[in-house]
Amino acid sequence: MYGLKTESSFDAAHFLTDYHGKCENLHGHRWRVVAYLEVPDTQKEGTCKDMVIDFAEFKRALRELTEELDHTFIVEDGSLAPLTLECLQKEGFALSLMPFRTTAENLAAYFFGRLEAEGLPVAQVDVYESPNNCAIYRG
């Protein structure tokens, strides 16, 4: 098997619904996302001969995804009252609504799915919410 690894990071706020502890309050992280591609063999011809894919394409794909969330408030859809969301938007806050609880585990699955949807042979995504703690999603 052949593989590639790249990473990107972003800063964003979130909170955990139905959680009892510090993380139930609004807080932020410098999220670090590490993605891994894996294929049984390298490409056989063309500009990417003997490569998994061009690193530039891989880095760009992950960077674009993390930039979507950079400096936003990641909110689980339905976790805040509509009036609260409206007020935040009126104040100019950038919101990223997600259809899941905003855990590192779910964010790892989210990035995995988005990379896979772009046709990349993604094998694993790690999402770090701190330097020592990460969640892993494997395909």
C-alpha cells in the first residue's frame, strides 16, 4: 500500500449540547486536521506517474475544507434557539451549522466524508482539539 499524509488547521468556537462539564460552555480550539490517503499502487502514467496523487491537489483539498470553518462558530443544528442564531448573524458572527453534535469524533467523520466526496482515496482523518487529544475516523 502507498499513502500520503497532510495536515491543516483552523481556529473555531463550539460547545457541546447535552454535556455536563466545561465543554457545555462556548469555547474555542485551534483544531488540527491530519488526513491520510491510501492506494494499493501508484499511478501508472501521466504527470502523476509513480505518485498516489499530486501533493498540491491533496493539500489544496484539505486546506479549502478547513478554511470553510476557520474563525467561525460551529453550531449543531437545532442546538440554539432561532432567535439566538438570528441575533448572532445580525451581530456579524460567522456561523457554521452542522447536522451533528460538534465533537472531534464527528468532525473527523465530516472531513473524511468531504474528502471522499471529492474522489480522494482517504483512509483516515485525525482531528486534534488540543496538542495531546485527537479523534480518529477510518474508512
